[in-house]
Amino acid sequence: MSTTFTWNIANLERTTANGIVYVVHYTVSASDDTYSSSAYGSIGLEAPAEGAPVIPYADLTLDTVVTWVKEKLGGSEKVAEIEAALQAQIDEQRTPTKASGIPWQV
């Protein structure tokens, strides 16, 4: 089965005076036809350097902010680690290696 990974933005924190985003709250979801797993995180962003272009808050897109998150996390290597961890959770759901219970209460 193929797993689909979806990066999303849950919330943005910004300075109201200039609209500059300083915290991004994000989610990553993984799912196949039967199982799913997800993670939530937050990252802080530095203000753009003086004179650097700034995208107005109203013009930000999901793709732009997800790109910021992935770059801030460490690029494709870290993205692959996060997605591999979610895949491992799905694999554990599919074929559990641990269980709990009491044998006389089956």
C-alpha cells in the first residue's frame, strides 16, 4: 500500500503592525487506505533582514508557508525523517509488535 503524506498549516502567529509571521504551527498527516498517523509542531521564524522582500500576510499561500517550515526544519533530510517516523507508526498499526491485555479476560 502506498502512504500519502500531507503537510498543512494549523495556525500562524504574526505581528499586527507589519504582518510578519514569527511562529508557524504545522501538521503532517500520513495515511494509506486503512491506517493513519499524524504529527504536530511549531517553529519560530526570524524577521526578514532589513531591505529583504516581504510577502504581505494576505498574499501568503499554503505552499509558501509549508516551504518555510520544511526549510526551517532542515530541508529534505529532516522531512524524510519525519515522514519515515509516521510511516513506522502506520507499519506498527498494520503489523503490531506489541500488545496488552489479560489472558483470562479475552
